[in-house]
Amino acid sequence: METVAKGAAVQTNPYEAALMNFDMASEQLELDPDIRTMIRNPERVLTVDIPVRMDSGRIESFTGHRVQYSTARGPAKGGIRFHPNVTLDEVKALACWMTWKCAIVNIPFGGAKGGVTCNPKKLSNQELEHITRRYTAGILPMIGPEMDIPAPDVYTNSQTMAWIMDTYSMMKGYSVPGVVTGKPLSLGGSQGRNEATGRGVFYTIQSACDFLNIPMKGAKVVVQGFGNAGSVAAHLLDSGASYVIAVSDSSGCIYNKNGLDIPKLILHKTRTGSVLDFPGSEKITVDELFSLQCDIFIPAALENAITGENAHRLDTRIVAEAANGPITPDGDSVLFDKGIFIIPDILCNAGGVTVSYFEWAQDESHIFWDESEVYSRLEKIMKSSFIEVMKIHHDRKVNTRIAANMLGIGRVAEATRLRGLYPQ
Ligand code: NAD
């Protein structure tokens, strides 16, 4: 596998990892080679230059991408990431995973992703707004409620979605709430969208604990990446009598052997911007975090967190991939050899896109649901998708990652076969 250097560390190329899993699942499915050729590559890729007037008065240029991997099963769907390490290959990988993910939970979407290479921590709110609006103008020919519907991802949020919705609506001349999901409630957002990803992670952990006969009460949990997905999953596990003994974010890692007070930690992070210095916790190193004995380890930050180098440290029974692509193929081999149960990302974190689908359906129908309706529909979809993946895992004797890929890729392949090739 080819690797790319990022700073001092050598990183696995996530797009190559995604294609490697695609090839393994396609072999298992004995996919028709023509269909395989039709769905292996992204359908449409756009890179845009984003000139922005900064607060200093000078103009700076940023680079953004939007990748539509597949529209075989419906409009393309996927988040937008703002991060200094965004590359086109990363966006392609994320768009590829979105495609199989939407198919696994059987919602009528294809897959897409977007990203802007920038460091939001060093940008003012006004600069972020300018970047978002100019990026939206750049990708405008590709997006729309029937074409491609963006959503939040790392370092973007409901405010970012509001700016995209407004920019798109201004260009169209009328309000188009269905162009993005993850919007504020007052602009046509859905109840429950903000916590949908973490809640979906929680439902799949419940299913995995049932499947493996692991009691959740008293289970020890470690969360790497205490952001939207990680903090919500931690909160629900904490409320359900599990102990979240350690968490980390980009500023460092904290630990309390008796369990951290998660509601207070969420307030602390909102107030200070970091998990560090949380009263009653001790600071630990990243290596120590990865070595803690626990029952459930949740990588909820970025790709390539668990690699062939550090996977041997993990002392857990379940890894629940809240993040996309947090384990490299080498890391996968080590964990599967150790008998650790992996809930693969394209299943585990599919709660976000599922409630995005609910939001889009509500916007399009102009009828809105209450929170309990959103959560009960989400729980049903997450738990039945888990069972479908486990059935393939069991019947075909493949690991959980290949099983999830087989379910998603199989559905996209079937839609592609039925639609046929235009023009012949
Ligand atoms: P977020 O920006 O809310 O949180 C990311 C967190 O990761 C932050 O707290 C950041 O400090 C932390 N982080 C960054 N680098 C880190 C490092 N090296 N070590 C430890 N922590 C680090 O983002 P999010 O929306 O929670 O997304 C997290 C992951 O979940 C991403 O992989 C994303 O693609 C995936 N995901 C998110 C959603 C969603 O709806 N938000 C849906 C599906 C998947």
C-alpha cells in the first residue's frame, strides 16, 4: 500500500485503503467485472480555488473539493470537512465510504464528500463565512436537493450549513432548505440531527454487546476524539451506566479510573475549547490512552488513528468506529487476529446520514417530526442494519468490515445493473 508523508508521520492513503476493501468485498460477492468497473471510480470530481479577503485586508487562496462517488441509488450525499490535512484522495475515500454507508442503511442516496484545506482554528468567524460562501459558489453547479446534499463533518457545523443554504438560495432566488442537512432547527433542520451520529454509534454498540454477551452496565469505555460524534456517544454510554474512563481531543488525553463525569466534561470543553485540565482527571499520553484496559474503544477523530504500529496496544473487546477510516488495513489485521470485534465505520457512524435523510424528507414534504419519532426510526434502522451485516459475517465467514462492504456494495451493484449503461 502506498503511503504519503504528513508532517513527521507516514500516513496510509485512505483512498487506497477504501479501494482495497472494495476489491476484497467485490471478490467475495463475485461481482460481474463490468459492474465492478462501473462502480469502482468516482462519478464526478470538482476542485475549486477559493480566493478570500482575510481580516487583514489581503486576499488568500484556499483549495476545495467536492466528489460525487455514486448517484446509482439517488442524489449524492455527504459532509463537508474543513481541516488543514484535507486532500483530494481523502475526500474521494470519504465519498466512497458514504456510498456504501447509505446503501447499508438502505436510504435512497448515493455518496459524496467535500473538503476545504484550511485551519478553522486560525480563522475568524467572518473568514470562515467567506470561505464557506465562496466554496459554495464554486461547487454550486453540482449541488441541489435532487443532485447532491452536503452536511457537516469535521470542523463544520449547523452555522456552516446555514451559510451554504443561504448562498445557494440567493443564487436561485428562492429558499431551498433541502440543499443541505444538519441545518439549525429554525431553518428546516431536524430534531435529533446534532446527536444522530453519536446516537447511532450507541445503538450499534448496544447491538454488539447483545451479540457478544457483554453487559453494558459497568463496561469501561475509552473515546479518542471528544467532538460531536465522540461526546454524544460518550454521553449516552455514561447515562446507560457504562464508565467512560478516558477521552482525548486534539489538545491531549485525560483519564479517571472511576469514570469521567461526561455532562460536566461537555460543559468544560464548550467553555475552554479542550478536555485538558478537567477537574478530577489526570493527563495521560496518547500511547497510554491506546493501552488502557477497557471493553469498548471508540475512535472518533480522524483517519489512520489505529495502525499496524499501535494496534497491538489496544486492550479492548469492541472497537466502535465513530470516525471514518480510523483503522488502517494493517491495523485491521492486528485487531482481527487479536479477536477484537470491530463495528465498521460504514455501519457504526451511519446514524448521521440516516437522520440527514430524515431531515431532507421533512424539508421536501414540509412536515416535521418530533424527537422521539426521529430516535425510534433511527434505532430501528441502525439495529436492523447491524443484524444484516452480522448475517453476512456469519453466513459468508468474512470479517465484519468485509461483511459491511459486501452489503453496501452489493446494493449499489444491483441498482447499477438494473439501470444499465447509458449510452450503450
Ligand atoms: P468534530 O470536529 O466535532 O470532532 C472531532 C474531534 O476530534 C475534535 O474534538 C478534535 O479535537 C478531535 N481530534 C482531532 N484530531 C485528534 C487527534 N489526533 N487525537 C484526538 N482527537 C483529535 O467532528 P465530528 O463531526 O465529531 O467527526 C469526527 C469523526 O466522525 C470524523 O471521522 C467524521 O468523518 C466522522 N463522522 C461524523 C459525522 C457527523 O455527523 N458529524 C457523521 C459520520 C461520521
